[in-house]
Amino acid sequence: MSNVQEVLEQKMIKTISVLKEELGTVRAGRANPTLLDKVMVDYYGSPAPIKNLANISAPEPRTLLIAPFDPKTIADIEKAINNANLGMAPSNDGKAIRLSVPQLTEERRKELTKTVKKYGEDAKVAVRNERRDANDELKKLEKSGELSEDDLKKQLDQIQKKIDKSMKDIDDIVAAKEKDILEI
């Protein structure tokens, strides 16, 4: 396997990893600590991810429990959650914050599936761009004489097979997330 293919494979793995992270922040019907991954708290003047300031757990299917490491930050965390516009109102008992995850409406479920499809399409575009870069690199190697025409054709075919597999993986991941969202 050539160096170009190894780099391509690493980039595809990274793209799929990023897709999974993005889809983790899309709310399905259940409480999931990753819903708060993009929430940034103003911590002594600088933004910090909420997961760096508190332990986040899902003790019940529709509840998130946020237990700050420093009880003084509870007001800042609550403010950040309100500002994040997640559609959930935090309740503070002085030691921890509880977030009740409301049931999704049919309209909201359809909006979320569109968002999921957009993330999937963005990942596919990224994979196509990675394929283009890899193909261009191989064609440069062929022009410089480091690669024969037959080897170029073989490697282009191998790259296309990897791209097809990545596209199928992306479709499967997106379909699973859509199913999760549409599940009542």
C-alpha cells in the first residue's frame, strides 16, 4: 500500500470520527451527556467546555445531571446552558444542575433528521475532497516517473474502493442516527 493511500485512509477515519462527534451533539429522544459538548462556560474570563468543569451523567433516560467540580461555578454553568439555547431549562439545587430532556415533537424530529443528513453530506464532501487530493498526488507521481501507468490505475481503483466503503459507512451512521431520532 502506498503512502498516499495510508494518508487517505487516516483522513477518512478522521472524517468519520468527526461525523460521529457532530451527530453525538444532535439530540435524540434520550438524555446523552454529549448534548452538552458544545456548551462553553465563561470560567474566570475564558471559555471552557462544560465537561472540563463538571461531571455529566444521565441517571435517568430523560435527565442529565451536571455535578460541578467547584460548587462556585454552578451559576456560570447554568447561565451557559441557558445561553446555549438547547430547549432545556436547568434546575439548580445548590450542588448540582438537573436538565430534563423534553419529548421531541414530530416537527422537531424532522428538523433534526435534516440536520443529521446535512452532517452526513458534509462528511461525504470531505471524503470526496480527500479522494481528489489523493488522486492528484498519484497523478503527480506518475508524471514524475515514480509510478507506472498500470500502477496508477491499480492505485486509483483501490482508492475508489476505499471511498465507496467510507460512503457506505457514512450512510449507515446517518441512517442509524435518523432511526434513533424518529424512534418514539
